[in-house]
Amino acid sequence: MLDENHHLIQCIMDYQSKGKTAECAQYQQILHRNLVYLATIADSNQNMQSLLPAVSLSVMWFLGACNRVDQSYSVPTLQPNHESKQT
């Protein structure tokens, strides 16, 4: 879409330099529609970014806590009892 917008801007400049305002207006409408679409995507990404740090920090804390538990926790091994019980 960025390449398309670049092409539209080039066409708009060409038509403006030739004084063809009708054609220029058509390309400006298409460019405007594309820019509104890109702005909408940017806004939705910005809203997602505001949510992600809290989730990300929670996940990082959880993973860090699990890692600390894994490092400090050792599974006890059962040693065979070689002592004989006398009754």
C-alpha cells in the first residue's frame, strides 16, 4: 500500500503541474482512503500495545518465578534401605 500511495502522490503532482484538477481530485480521494485505512491500523496497533505490557510483565514474572522454583527445587531420590529390621 505504501508503494501505491507513492504512485498516487506522483500522479497527483503530475496532474497538478498540468492543471488537471478533476483527475487530481480522483487520486486525492483514493490517497485519502488509503491514509485513513493506515491510520486505523496504526490506532488499533497502538491500543494493542497499551494492553501488551501488562500481560507481558505478568507472563515474564510468572516465567521468572517458575524458573526460580525449578532451580531451587530438587526432587528427592529414594535411597534403598540396607539396614535390616529385626523383630
